[in-house]
Amino acid sequence: MSLTNRLLTVGLAAVSVMASGGCSEEYLLRADHLALARNEIAAGAPPERLVVAAKDSTSRETLLRYSRLPEMPLVSGDQTVVKVRSKDSRAQRIAGTTLFTIGLAHLVALAGHGLGFLASARSCSATPGCINEDFSLLISGPVLGSIGLSLLVPGIALMSTGYGSPRDAQPGRSDLIYIK
């Protein structure tokens, strides 16, 4: 199996995984944390600075920015946990970086193939009886280029969304208000 076929297979597998799973996650938030967050907002705290503790589907603790959560219904008195489906910026960063890397590898392979084609044409032109019949660039060029760009562009979009406006937060930042 050639390098191009391997990269194509990996790229298509990454795209199918992203399409099947998406970049959203279901989180469990404690109702008392949401009530505390609403009280902080009522007291004048900006929602962009509030961070709420949550658990994802694997029971991993994470910190979510309150302003990036979807609109939540009011919590009833007997409700202790609220399920929220939100975009997962960590998954967006991982998926975006993966697609970007695979797309960039395809474009580098295209550049390498083009340089090999030019080197072959140059060495063939130096010898008088050589006939260069290497037309593989006509076939692999559009394939590598289109696959590379079709993975590179969504990768950049996912990375910019995941890094540019994160929905999760790191602990210990002094500019954020943590509700735990």
C-alpha cells in the first residue's frame, strides 16, 4: 500500500469518526452550581468570567464557561443534576489538528511528487535519447491536492473555533470566577 493510499485511508477514517461522533458532548452540571452562577450574574458578575464544574460522559471533571453553555431551563427544587449538550472545544481542537495535519501531509506529498517529476524531466532532458513519459502527476496531483485542501480547510476552521473561543477553562486563572 503506497503512502498516498495510507494517508487517504487515515484521512477518510478521521472524517468518518468526526461525522459520526461530532464535536459535542453531554455534560452533567449540579443544579446548586447553576443556582450559584445565576446568583453571581444577578449580583453583577459578567457571565464570560463564570466557570462551572461539570462531568462529561466518561465522568471526567471539567470546567465549562457559563457564557458558552446553551440556554438552560430553570431548575426545579427536587432536581440535583442538569444534562446539557454543548460543543466540546477539546474535541474540536483535536479533530482540527488531526485534519490539518493529514491535509498538510497530502499537500507536502503533492509538492514532493511535483519536485520528483521536475527532477525526472530535467535528468531526461540532459540525455538525448530519453523520452519522459511520466504522466503520474496528472493523476495524483488533483487527487492529492483536492484531498489535502478538503482536509486542511475544515481542520483550520475547527482549530480556530476550538482555540479561539474555548468552552472549557483551565483551573487557577485569576480573571475567572470558579463555581465548584
